[in-house]
Amino acid sequence: MKEIRYQVTNPMGLHARCASLFAQCAVEWRSAVTMTSKGKTVNGKQVLDILGLAVLGGDEVVVQVEGPDEDDAIRQLSTLLPKLFG
């Protein structure tokens, strides 16, 4: 299992456009992708689940990837996170 911890610096937090782009990227991989914030874990491939986390600016998110292509998936997602949440 691979993990990324990222503090959301965007004052708007994790809004619908960002959640959609993240899920579109995550769904490309065979590995399971989860996102955790404030003690709640959701499927990182589902936009509505991600929005349900209600991530605000300053919150930390933890993305975990587990599966056959986790190395490639985590590399791409770690590049995407600063663009979306920064």
C-alpha cells in the first residue's frame, strides 16, 4: 500500500471541480484508491464520496492506493494533488 498526506492550501477547500478531476484520474487505475480526512475514509473514485468529506482549506487529506499498479497510480496522484488542492 502506498500513501500520500497532503494539506489542502486552497481556501475553497476541496470543491466539486477538484473532486471530479481527482476521481477521473483515480478511476484509470486498477488499484483501490481511498481518501481520508477528519477520520472519515471514502472511495477516491467516487466524486460524491469525495465531496462528502467536506474538506476545507487547511485540512489534511490522506490518499491510499493499494493494488497491482499502485506505484504508477500514486506517482500520478501525487503530481495531481498540488494542482487541485494547492
